[in-house]
Amino acid sequence: MTESFAGQTIETARRSLAARFKSSGIDSAELEARMLVGAVLGLDLTAMITSANRLLSSDEATRLENFAVRRLAGEPVARILGNKEFWGLSLKLSPATLVPRPDTETVVELALEMLRTASDPNRALRIADIGTGSGAILLALLSELPDAFGVGTDISEAALRTARANAACLGLASRAYFVACDYAAALSGNFDLIVSNPPYIRTAEMVALATEVRDHDPRRALDGGADGLDAYRALIPQSVQLLAPGGALALEAGQGQSGPIEDLMTAAGLTREGPPKADLAGIRRAVAGRKKPP
């Protein structure tokens, strides 16, 4: 492998990497170059600035070139670094988990709003996250709700190992339990809140996804069937059986799917809770329903 960064200063290497990324059409070239250089050197932004004129060692140059090649081949920065920030929490990733995206924070926001309007928002809550992956949604909620207990399900044992590791690193392991099953099949009892970011990409649209997603996120966490709604047809009826009276269900939705998902919720006996919550791009990203109180 050619050490294209050999003999360069930190600042020169950062600029060179950003230029390579820009020429390849990477939108956030400057940010991603800074993140990768910082990861190789173990430096934050301030330290990178104060050390700008230091020369990279041969090992550092080699590692940075390896990162550059991987990113230019379409691997997302989060995969290269092995972690991603979500809701202010640093989460470990694995090949079995999605990279948590800012859009999904909309589900956390809506879930918290639903809990605030509950009859007794201060009680010890029981939460389920269906298809938890890295544990992102569940752990974000537990970080905001110190008296809550949560369970995350996933069909992938590898994903659950990642989620358990994240819970431990964040000091939430005592309040987070993880179980392998298909959607909510292994759960029982009454939950105050159920959340999920299920697979919702239409099968025919999978080939058009960005390389970073199509080639690096697990397919079964993306592919939602012919119309993208297969997962909702399975998990919404399951959720209705598991929700306590007055309990809430909050789900992530793909573009244009909020209406059909609301219809599925209504057909299952849930009442709609206001309009879907839009993400920063204006897409109706989070849909909620509530089980009728007794």
C-alpha cells in the first residue's frame, strides 16, 4: 500500500484527505477527513490544531491511508471507526447492526412526548424496543428516564451482543435486558411504551440505496418487503397485545409511509396521537398510537 501521507504534517494530511474526499463526491469531506485523522492520532479538534505541524509517523500514515481507501470504497466513517453518536451517546457498532441515524432521534423525541402526556408520567416505566440493533432507541430513552426498565429484542444474536455491550458501557446494563426473537414473539406482560425502527425499504428500492447503506448495513434490517410494510403488519398487532391500557407505540417510518402505518395502527385498535413527527428534512418520520385506557 502506498503511504501517501508519509512525511506530511497533521494539517497537510488533513487537507490532502479532504481534497481526495471532495474529488470523489463525498459531501461532508472536511468533517470526515478531520474525524479520520483525529481517530488515527487519538486527538480531538483542539489537539489537532495545536499539533498541526507535527509530522505523521510511518505507522500513522499507513493507518490513515487504510482508512482513506476504505472510505473511498464507500464504507461509512462510522463503520471505519466502529462507533456512532446517537442522542449524545457513543454507541459501538457491528456488522449486524444499522448505523444509528439522526432521523431516528425523531422516534425518541415522539416517545418522550407520549410519556409526558400519560396519566402518571413519573411512574417506573416498562419499555420494549423491537428490533433493537445497537440498542440506540432503548438506551437513549433509558438515559432520559432514570426509573425506567427496558427490554430490546432482535433476531440477530450478534446485534444483541453489541446492544448489551453498549448498555454496559453507558452504565445502563442494570435496567436493560435483551432477548433474541422475531419482533416481539418472546415478550409478555404489559409495557407502557413500545418503540421500533423496523425495516421499511421496499425490496425493489434496495439496489438504489447509497453504497454506504446498501453494502454495509445488514439487509434484513433494511428490506421491508414489496411495499415496505411487512414489519409493521407483524409488530403492530403484537404490540397491541403487549401494551398496557393507555400505553403508547412509536414507530419510525419511511418517506410516504406514515399514512399507511397509521391505518394499520387504527385497524389494530390503537388511537392516533396527533400528526406524525417530522425529521429535520420535513419527512414524517415518527408515527404514534395509543392503546385505549380501560
